[in-house]
Amino acid sequence: MTWKLKTSPMEIGDTIGNLQIENIIATGSNCYIYYGKLNNGTVAIAIKTEIDDPNRTALSREAIVLKTVKNSNHFAKIIEIGQHGDYQYLATDILGPSIRDLTNRLNPPKLSLLTLLKFAYQAFEALQSLHQAGFIHRAVESKNFLIGYSKKQVGTIYLIDFSTCRKFNFNDTSRGNLQEQFKQAISNTNTNNASSQSISNMPSIDQLKNIHQMAPEDDLLGIMYIISEYYTGNTTSDFKGITVCFAQ
């Protein structure tokens, strides 16, 4: 049975630990995200809550990942972790809008090649840190790359949303020759059906072919989708062309 939050676990003005709740940023089926400040009233923070249930592991997974990559500049820093009533909460640096939100403000929704190259460089750095820590993201989309909140951080790209993040055995060679699997997946893909989907939601090669499990190259392929979509301004760009280039 799907459990959904009916009421906010925290109210505006509540003080939780060293945090004060000031506003609701977003809500999901299982969580609330708040804007708040430390009790000194100067440091803006984001506070994410999740019901304290053994079957709900997204918040604990996010905390584990953020602790592991704490030395990277491309991830929010943990400020406080705690329990409030029936809910767990995680307080981190607050971040700015996503690449998707920023691009959707433009008409047409396109970015210059220079901007995309700057984004890609930092996005690959973020994924490199995550992969070196032993995790794969599994949800690389433009909505999960945010810019910084302050003037000092606005030029930095941050990776978020680790709810589907998984540990990955980088020594596992059972997947075989990846290039051959890529080419086989491409030949089996119905490009007519694929081209009708949004690139940001396009399944990766492993998802299409259902090969073993998702892997680091699927994360990297997600960056290729983002670049293609926002360079062309077209969400139905040639999927086969991207995957052929990636498989070379």
C-alpha cells in the first residue's frame, strides 16, 4: 500500500533542533522540503523530512551519500540530521534553481555551446566524485543539477536526489564488453518509439535492453541527453545518434 503524507510534519515558525522553519519549498508523496535558517538567523538551509519507517530509506540513503562525498564541491553539505516526532529530517545547504528550471525560462529553451560545456565539465566532475565513492546515481536529469544559492556559489553545479542511488561493484566484469552491448542495444531499439519521448526521460541503453543492472556509463549517458536537448532546444533529438557516438 502506498503511504502518502496528508499533513505537514512541521509548521512555519517551528524550531527543530538548531533549525527554524520559515517556508515550504516542495512536497512529494513521502516527503516535505522546507526553507529554514539556523537559530542565529543568518544561514539559509533546506530541510527534508521523511516518515520514520523501515521501508522508507530515501533520506537515510541521501545522508550516507552526502557524507561519503562531503569533500566534493558539487554536493550540498550536511548541516544537521535528526528526529522530530514520527519524522526523520536532514538539513543541508540550500541550493538555487535547476538547469531545467533555468532553461525553461528561455524562449526557445536552448543554451549556448559554451554554457553547456561549462555545465558538462562540472556535471562530469560531480559524477566522477560519486562513482569514485562507489555509487551510481541512476537518475541523471537536468532537474537534478542545481546552481548555487549565494552569489559566491551561483557558478557551481550541484548534483541532488539520491533516492535511487545504489552502490556499484566497479570490479564486476560480468557485464562483458560494454561497446558490444551498446551496439546490440542500439540495433534492438525502435528508434521511432524512442524519438517520440523526451530526451530527459529517455531510457538508457541498459534500461532498453534490460542488461544486468544500471552502471556508471548510464549516468554519463544522461549528461549526453541533457547536452543534446538544450543545445538543439528539441526534446525529440536523435536518440540513436547519441548512443552510436557514445558506443564508439
